[in-house]
Amino acid sequence: MKALATIIIGFIAGLAISGVLGDLIDLGRFCAGRIQAAWLTSMAANDLAGAKYSAAAKKYSKALTKISPKNKNLTAKTKSNLALSILLQAQQDNDKEAAQSALLIFHEALELFKEIPDEQKAQETQTNIQEAEKIIEALEVQRA
């Protein structure tokens, strides 16, 4: 039993010295982050569908912190959904500043979709930008 423990300890020490252990730890963190992002995105989509826009926005915001910057597609989709959540809440609350914030996030998503490139998502996001601009204009008229 003592020999087995020595072999295991030696193996772990070898992994640590060679850097493989660090790579395995980083891989574990990466996978955990992706799982958390997927879970948060799924819950946020349910909130969005249920008209719980504020809750959805919070979950999409948190999911963005879990997504690797290298994953531009998922980042763009999440930003677009975040912006939509913020925009719909802003429309309910007659909050022009929040609608303008959503517009900025839509533009960030659009740039990422163009970079990928994903023409269909870019066009959908452009349509959302136009809708956001109409909502902002309507909110300005209400305040006047």
C-alpha cells in the first residue's frame, strides 16, 4: 500500500513539474466556466420567454463573465440576448437611458457577428438596432 501511495505521489509530482497538472487544472476551470455559461444562458432564455426581463438581463450579464473571449459566436449571441432583455425592460419602465444602453450592446454584438462572419445574425441584430432606435425615439417623444 505504501508503494502505491509513493507511485501516485511521484506521478502527481511529475505532472506538476512537467506543467501538465497546471494544464489539467486550467482545462477543468474552462469546462466549468462553459457549463456555468450554458446553464445561466438557459435560465436567462426561460426568463426572457416568461417576460422576466430584468432577471434575464442579470443572468446574461453573469454568463458573459463565464464565456471565453475567444468564443466570439457565443459572446455575440449572449450580448444580443442581453441587449434584448434590457431593451424590453426599458420599454416597460419607459427608461430611455436603459434603452440607449441596450442599443450600445446591440452594436457590440453586431460587430462580433460581422467579425465571425454570421450574416444572418448580423442582419437580425441590425433589425434589433432599428427597433431599439424606434423605442428610444418614442421614449423621447413621451418625455417631451
